[in-house]
Amino acid sequence: MKTDKLSSMGSEPNGSFAALIRKRQTWLLLAGILCFVLLPRVGGQYTSYLVLTFFGYGVALLGFNLLFGYTGLLSFGHALFFTSGAYTVSYLTAKFAIPYMEVSIVVAVVVAVVIAALIGAICVRYIKIYFALLMLAFGMLTYSFLIKFYYITGGDEGMPVLRPHLLGFDLSSMAKMDFLTGWYYYYVLTVFIIATWIMWRIVSSHFGLALRAVRDNPEKAYYLGIDVRRYRWYAFIISGAYAAVGGALVAPVIGNVDPTLTYWTHSGTLVFMTLLGGFTNFLGPLLGGLVYIFLQDGVMSLLHYWRFVFGAMLAFIVIVAPGGLAGAIELIANKYCAKKGA
Amino acid sequence: MILSANEIFKSYGDFGVLAGVSFQIHEGEFVSIIGPNGAGKTTLINVLTGLLKPNNGKVFFKDHDITGIGPAKLSRLGMARSFQLVNIFPTFTVMEFIKLGVLSRQGKGARFYAILKRDREVNEEAEEVAQIFHLEDKRDVQAKNLPQGDKKLLDVASAFALRPEVILLDEPTSGVSTSEKNKIMEILIDASKKMGIKSIIQVEHDMDLVFGFSDRIIALHSGKVLADCTPAEMEKNEAAMCAVVGEKGCFKICSSLLE
């Protein structure tokens, strides 16, 4: 009996604190968080600004990958939820004069849940390419809606996003970059960490296992009592809410929301980031988002043809490293460990 | 009586598959459904498990009308199935696979903020099922890396983890070597005793297994029940034996019998 317990502890991470501090991953994670915390002090304003954008996208990517990596549904219109989140902040701060960021985030989630529940009810009836194209269609529908209904949405010029109050504090006297890479940076970092924690709980939960079952083999899952369509729908709604929070966090950074946010290339960016980082790993999409944002920044300043470079990279990933960066790192780490063992 | 099929008709377009199938399954029975390819066995199972809605006729399970209600609801009522072809979640470990059945039965599938690994109820029950099926040593092996026989067992084990009253086994030993077949059947019988399964219905081609384990045999041919009797009676029923073994000239006898 005793040996049984020991062997299961080695293979399955145990919940206790003692087991947690013995694991290397925990320390790596803490080191990562510490880097993010210290960055505005040591890394310079521009780098912090880029990382700030990453936090927003990171939350959206976590949601996107719950649907893609864990449920097996590739959405090609997920920027739609990102946009709904961003427009919510714009509406609340600029039109309704409700400057509180917390209110913006909550409303963004509510709006996204309603939209996702409706669109999802239609879309989850389909899978694979049909699902992807249907989502693409909904994304582009939103795009034309935002362009055409000028009086509600500001048309192609979009709408401004006023500086939000954080935890009730009015910080409008600060210079823009100081605000963004100061208080706002830590605010978004906190939301990012909480969102990542919650998503980790979701994928480690009973529901998470059921979603993976739906992805791997819907027929078998159905016979094991999992209502496949309903579970896809749940995943879709959670995913939409996450993307909306991401959009809401990014909105004050860009300062103005416009319809290009929901253009299909922006949905494509989310797909690209996820593939780049690796969708089979929980942290993969985050890694992909971070690398993408820095690469884009670097390549854009050097070359006019940055899209060409990114296209070539995408082809390279799909052919050579389908597991993305995270997959490649895992492979190398495993090889290294095997060598060390031998 | 725990399960009954009443006058089931099912056709795909103009192509009729089941032409009025009726039978009853009682508690404690081990029933085998046999028949040549194209007799409608798989369609029958799909109708019995509520996946397909028949064009006509009804299926009752413990006084519930389960015609076309779908496998997920049916699993909650107490009926589960395994599959003819290996039907697994390739990336799941053995334990995850069994846990999925367990958590589904416990109605915890939608718990999205509980850590599965800390759920003692699920883990203990999954452990029990793994031991019954002799899979406990392979707990962390990915399903796709298991040998064929174990894949089959795992498929069945996850269905048993639902603790059904009636289990439908669609060729539980197909694709498995002859020496392993009996071993798998013995584990299955042993498991159903330990887990309180009331009735087993199996579709099987291997006549040794059919005659060795069944209380009753239902022979299906061209979408109709050709014979419904004990193994001993079946051996005397030339026409049905003939249809099942499928020798030349049999078709005539069978067709004449059906008319």
C-alpha cells in the first residue's frame, strides 16, 4: 500500500505544498513571474509596453486554446470576441462615462458570454473546417456591422478609449507611457496571472478531461455519458469570455478601437501565435504570443516585407515543428534528460 | 425483463436493414446476437443504444422508452456499450480513461473548477475498476501505446466504469489473438459479477465464445430474428446454424424460412 502511494506521487503532481516546492516547474514559474514584475524597473519602457500588449493577448490566447488545443475546434473568427471586449471598454469609458476598469472587465465578460452563447449554439453543431469557416463568417459579419453602423460604432474610424480608473483611482494626470508601463502594467499583470491560474484549474478539472475526450473521440465520449455538443458549447463560451477580457485589457493600450480588430487577419494572428508556441502545451500559446509580439516588432522595424518573413516561419513550423516552440523545447529537454540519465 | 425491442424497423433510404426485430432480455442473462455480415447487428446495437431512431418500433429499458434518446442519456439510465473496432482516446493514459467513465457516472463532468487529481471519490473508484480489469500496472501508459488486447479491455473497462445494469459488447474480442480471446472473456465475466452488471448482450462471430458463454442466442438474418433460443436448441436448429456459418445453399433455406 505504501509503495503504491509513493509511486503515484512520483507520476502525478500532488496537491500538497511540500510537493509543490520540491518541483522544478514551480520555481521556473515563480522566476518567470518575478521577471515580469521586475521588467518595468530594468527593461526599459518600450519593452514593458510590448510585454503589456502580450498580457492582453495572452489572456485571449488561453481562451482560444481551450477551444483549439483542448476541445479540438479551430476558430478562425476569435478576434470577434477580442473586439467585443475592446469595444465594451470604449463604450463604457467614452460614451457612458463609466471609467472603472473592473466594471469594464465584468461587462466585457457578460457581453462576450451572451454573444458566445448565441453564436456558439449555432457553430458547435459543426466541426473542423465548417466550424472554422462559420466563425470566419461571423467575424467578418461583425466587421461589416462595425463599419456600416457609423452612429453606433464610429464606422471605420472607430471609437476612442479613455484612460480607465484602476481600483477606483483616477490616474489621468500621469503621462501616457508612465501610466501604461507603471500602474496599468501591474494591473494587467495581475489579471493575466489570475486568468492563467483559473484556466489551469479548468484544464486540470473534471470538465477539462471531458473536453479532451470530446477532442480525441467524440463518439466514445458520447457513449461515456458526455453530452458532446453541450460541452463544446461550454468551452466556446469560456473561450469567448477569455478573448473578450484580453481585448478589454488591450483597449486602453491602443487607445482607439476600430473594426480592423475583428478583420480575419487578426483572428489569423491568434491562430498563428498559438501554432508558433505550440497548442499541445498549456503554456505554449503564451510563449507563442510573446515571441510573436517581439518578432513582429523587430522584423517590422528592419524589413518592409515582414509578412513574408512570418509566412515563411508559419510554413516552417507546420512542416518541421508541429508542436511549436514549446514542443521543440520539450523535445530538447527530454533528450537532455535522457542523456543525463544514461 | 430489463430490455425489450418491439417490432424495430430501420432503413437507410430505400435500403431496409431491420425488418421487424423483437426480443426481450431478462435480468441475469448473457445473450449473444449472431448473424452473417450485413444481417443488421451493428444497426440493431445503434438502435438499442438510442443512437439511431428506428423508422418504426420502440425500445424499452426498465420501463423507460429509450427509442432514440441518445447514448449520453442512456448511460445515466444504466446501459453502456463497447465497440467492435478499437475505440479509444489516443492521448489519454489508462487511468484518465477510466476516470472519465467514473466522473461521468458520478455526474461531475461539468465541474470546471475542481482539481480532478484531488477528487478521492473518482480516484478510488477508478483504481478499483483498473484492478478488476488488470490494468493497474499500466496506469500511466498512453492508450495508443497499449497492445491490442489491452486497448479492447480499456474500451470495455471505461464502459463498465459507468456501472451500468446492462452492457452491450460489440465483438469484444475481435482483432485479438485466439489465445487472448478466452482471457478477455473471463476478465469480462468476472468484472460483470464484481460490478453488479445484470445482463450482458454481446455481438460475436467466434462461435466457441458464443456457445461457451451464452444463456441465450439470438440469430439475426436479413434484418429479422431467425432464431431465439438456448445454445443447446440452437445446435439442433439447422437452418439457423447454416445461416450463421454461411455455407453454400444456406441462403435458400433461410429465405424460405423467413417467408
